Amino acid sequence: MTEGPGAVLVMGEALIDLVPSALDPLAHLAQPGGAPANVAVGLAKLGTPSWYAGALGGDGFARTIEERLLGAGAELGLCARSPLPTALAVADPGPEGTAYHFHLADTATFQLEDRSAEVGRFGAVYAGGLAAVVDPSAEAVAATARAAAGRSVLVVDPNVRDDRTLDPEQGARRLRELCSLAQVVKASDEDLTRLWPDADPEDTCRALAREGRLVVLTRGARGSTAYTGSAEPVSVPAARVRVVNTIGAGDAFMAGMLTWLTREEAFRDGGAAALPRAGAEAMLRFASAVAASVVAQSGTEPSMPVDA
């Protein structure tokens, strides 16, 4: 895949999700995950040039992750390597969504390198997730994000995670700083409640958008809303689909959003923050359809909407 204004640099973690088996309650299935890696795969699957700038380890799990990324068509030329093992996320699905319990210490997953020097080669740079809050990767993500905000377009999905191994105050501060740097922010209502607990998520979106950002709020089955400056918000319902799986749906939505913005050249000259109402609605509908392609199946691989 090529670099340039139509390409996206994705920075963050690739790990293994251990997901309970539907056939055996005592068994867990190991499947490649990590929000940034899911976004990198999703972009490539949708035909958007995707460069994954994470870190891969020296174990069998890392080889599985690498095969997934390469199989989708993502470029790994900026991916760091380490002999350490891969981080694990034990999924705990429930009626209110999927919770995770992490095994992160001393893993290759967070040995990211500062990619500040490369950000100008891409139309947009995505950051967020665990790599933005877990040491030693957090500073590399922050440095790359600062450079991207000045020389490319920084896109942030905070993707807040709770776990006993994570410092909630420090993590929230780091993610708020990323959002303050970004030109595009996509976040769930739960993310925003955790980052700005004293404000309604919609008020937080309006405040972020007034500072010259495109802000997209996702609410799962309740749909999504786009906020652009002083314009009225634009909302669309979630695409109707029989729900099989919710893991990776938000990442698929993000990949759909980025693909639409790239295809429409909306990253140029601040165009994302000035989307007209019709453009914002079209973006949300496209991203929702991409997310629905994941929700309707057992995996996390999105597909192009049939009417795109």
C-alpha cells in the first residue's frame, strides 16, 4: 500500500482477545484484537491504505496478529519488533457490553516507537486506546500525536478501558490531552462520561466541536451523532441487523468513518471540521453500515457496504 494524502497511519496496540467459547463455557478462543489493530485491518479491508505503527512480539500470538494484518493488506514497515510476549485481554461479555481484564506487563505490545518524523507522509494519523495510557508506549503515542496535529490530521478514539492494572486518573488525563490535540474525535457516550464525568456527553461533544473539530458520538444500538462547529448536530440511527457479536463494532465504525473521509478528501484544508449537513449524514450512514457488517457475524473483520 502507498503513502500519501489517501493513507492513514494507525498507532496503538495489537493484542490477543481471549473470548468465551459459545460451545464450551470453560474454554476461551484466542482471536487477534486491540482497537488500533482492528482499525488498521478495517481500513485495509475497505480499500484505504493503512500503515500499522504498533509493536509485535516474538511468540505465536504475534505471528497470528502479523498474518491477520498482512492478510488484510495493512503495511507493517513502521511496526516495531520485540522478543517479548504479546499482551492478552480476557473478554467478559455481558448485557451492557463487553468488559476486559488485561495482562499487559512486560509485553511487546507496548514497545512502540516515536513516529513523529513520519506523520507528514500520511493524510491522517489515528491514535488512542491502551497504548495511549500504558507505559512505555504512552509517551511515544503522545509525541507522535503532537507532531500529527501540526503536520497531518490527528484522529483520536479514546476507547477508555477500566482495569485494576490501569491508573484511571493518569489514563483519563492522557486521553483528554489527546482529544485536545485532535482535529477529529470519535468517542462513545461511555468514553466521554469517563473522561468528563461532570458533563453530559452531548455537551462535551459540543464543547470539543466549537474548538474547530469534527466530533462523532456513538451510542451503540441508539445510533450516532456528528458535531461540527456551530452547526446543528446530525444524527442517524444504527443500521438494523441481527446482533451476533459486538466486539470490534466501534473499531469498524472508526474504519468506516476514516475511509469515507479519505475517499471524500475531507482531511484536506480542515474540511473534516466543516462538513456540510449532507456530508456528515452520509459519513455516519456509511460508518454505521460498516459497523453492522461486524455486528452481524462472529468475527471482527468489516466489509464494504453493498450500496457504497
